[in-house]
Amino acid sequence: MRVVALAGGVGGAKLVDGLARCVSPDRLTVIVNTGDDFRHMGLYIAPDLDTVCYTLAGMANPETGWGREGETWTVMSELARLGGPTWFRLGDRDLATHLERTRRLQEGESLSQIVSAFCRAWGIMVKVLPMSDDPVATIVITRQDEELGFQDYFVAQRCEPEVKAFRFEGVSTARPAPGVLDALSEANLVIICPSNPWVSIGPILAVPGIREMISRKPVVAVSPLIGGQALKGPAAKMFREMGWQPSPLAVAHYYSGLLQGLVIDVSDIEWAEEIRQLGIIPEITDIVMHNVQDRVRLAKEVMAFGRKIVETLTL
């Protein structure tokens, strides 16, 4: 069975790692959000791509889920000493990634070509694709009608502003990266990872052609919310500020028209029947991934659930 996973952020990266450990590399493609990419001090930063790739390569910081394991901060210390901007912290190992990516972009390579080269260098066997080689920027629109770049909202302002809407700048003219539509066309199953629907999965679905292709496929998602909260990030806060009670039911409504199945946590069993009434099959399990064993367990359960969905649709 050929599988395509949509991912961004720490939760998405963890499930992708689990999938990579139980799905043959030639049968798994990961499409990653680039809406939170931005330029900082002249460097092209791609937070979600790096989090997914570092995790797949076994290089991610196990305490934070993002950044590099064994990171050092000499450059940041010297930058602070000189009065430079330190609000977005770049570790020394991480900095090498951004320097080389920026150099290659300036020499004319596409983002997808660079990701492929980095994956080879890091020993990543599964195919990792950016959602687009074209620039797409997630803009957060606050209740005060202020427009913030995502990293300004997320890092500099610590997600404190109240959200009213999101805009994906440049998405109307963006094209799916090479290989994205082919992978989706050949997929037997699409898995939406437990990533923030608004700012990790939303930008991917907004790229012209992607949502339409996914709508033709069996799709299962893993809820990023457990007990009304997100394990990491502002997803629950965003749902609440957008007028939705944070819950797996809200996730089901967000992906309305795409999902055949939704994996929810055992603590959210109360929502199962309402999700079922939407025409979406709920699967109830422990979706918290504390370690690699949990990632593999959940990935196997999601794959088994997906196979059941596929079999049901083909009867």
C-alpha cells in the first residue's frame, strides 16, 4: 500500500518517524508544510521541514522535539554580545543547515532539490517533499486586525495575540512541488498527521491542486487535540479563538469533506458518536507518543485502521 503523510511540527514529525519505521521507504512519501518558512538574518529558515528531517534522521533534540540533539549556542552568544537579534534562536549545528540551504537557493537549486540532497546526506530513506517550491507565507490576523508573520506570532510574541483569521500569502499562484501530485495520485491512503490543522496542514491543503487530489483518496487523520488541549503548540488556543470548542469533533469539522476516519485519544471517547454522525469513522486508542516505541505502535495502529478504511471503500 502506498501512503502519503501530510505533516508539520513536532507531533507530525513523531508520527512520520513511526510510519518510516513500519512502512517500506519506497511506499511512503511525506509532504511537509512550508507556510512557516521565512528569512532571518539573510538565511532561509524552514522550521517544519527541518523538524521532520531531523526527527527522521535521529538528530532531533529529544527534549524539545525540534532543533538538533547535542546543540551548542556559541554563535547566538556572540550575536547577543554584539547586539544582534536573538529572538529566533539558531543553534550552531542548525545554523549549518540554514547556511547551506540558503547558498544552494542562491545558486538556483529548488527547495525540493535541496531537501532531497539533505535527506541523502542524513541517511533518510523515505521521500520528503516540501508542499511547494514557491514561497507561501502564513499570516496570522489578530483580533486587532494586525497581520503578523507566523514566526513573529509564534516565537517573538509567544502565541499571545488573539487570532481572528489566517491568510496564506502567495498560495494562489503556488504550484505543488515536483512529485507531490504524482505521490498523491499513486497513493492508496493519505494520513493527516497530528499537526496543527490551521497552520501546519491548512497551508498544504491550500496549494492549488492538492486538496482536490486528496479528496479522491481514502484519508484518515490523527487528532492533534487530547482532552481539549494540544500537547505542543497553540492549536487548542486557535480553535477556541476561532469560535470552536477544542475537541476531536472540531478537528473532524475542520477536515469536513476529506476524512473517512479520525483517530482520537481514549480520553476523548465521549466525542466518538458525534464524529460518527458526520460520516467519519472514529478509531479510539492512546495517541500520546512519549518515545519511539509509542511512535511505532501508533503508526501501526493508524496503518491498520487505514487498511480497514480502504477495504471498506473498495467493497
